[in-house]
Amino acid sequence: MRAAICPGTYDPVTVGHLDIITRCSKKFEAVYVAVIRDAFRKNTLFSIEERVEFLEESTAALPNVSVVILDGLVVKLAQELGADAMVKGLRAVTDFEYEFQMAQLNKKLDPSLETVYMMASPAYSFLSSSGVKEIARFGGCVDDLVPGHVAERFAEIYPRVEA
């Protein structure tokens, strides 16, 4: 497989996301990180511009990784980009249940697009963007959960509470 697409809201990108993207970049010639503009089931904290900027800065050292915006069907974007596979990170069984259903729907739309699952590294198996946002919202430190520039942005939005 030559190219992969890694779709998500990335609100915000976490070190767990970056682990999957980095590992993916070692398996595929090209990796497209597709940032969903309007998430159907989620209200995003960060604008699409911020999320793209966070990812571009975070993946700058990975020459075969590009960040793109996803405005419609991921299958259509994958076709436009020439992606052979869609890579999804899995943390737990609950992730698999949702992703399995999505993979079957995507397979119906494009039988040639393969869904590839990468298990989260044990160090990041607990990590979610929503959890990071909740910690930050209540003044907790997220410095080791997100890239430095994302942690700085959280500190601007939510002042930290000293423990």
C-alpha cells in the first residue's frame, strides 16, 4: 500500500494521535491526516484552522505526512488523494465497535479502500481528546498529553489551578 488517510477531528491532537501518525508514516509512502471540519457528533473547542496548524507543526519532521481538511465523505477524499488505506487507532473494545461499523459502511462505498487498525501504544491507551479537554477545562496540567504548542494554547484558554 502506497498511501493512507488518517481521519479525525483532532480536537486537539494528542501525543497518542502523533504516535499513530508517526508509526503510520513508517508503513506508508504518503500519509494524509484528514481533519474533519464539521464533526457530526461533536462540538469542537478549536477552530479548523487551529487544528490544522497544531497538526502541521506537530508533524513537520515527518516529510511524508500532509495535513488536509475533510469536508465530506472520507471515502471520496481518499479516492481524490489516491489513498489505498484508511488507518484508525484503537484504544479499547469500545473504539473497535464504532470503527468496525464505519469500516463496513466505507467498504460499501468503496470496496477497494482498506481499513487498517493500529492498536494504541500502551502508554497512550487511556488518552482521548475529550479527556484532555476536560482536564484542561478544570485547570489541570496537560503538558505531557499534547504537543507543547497545544498545551500553551490550553493555558491561554483555561488558567491552571495550582495543586
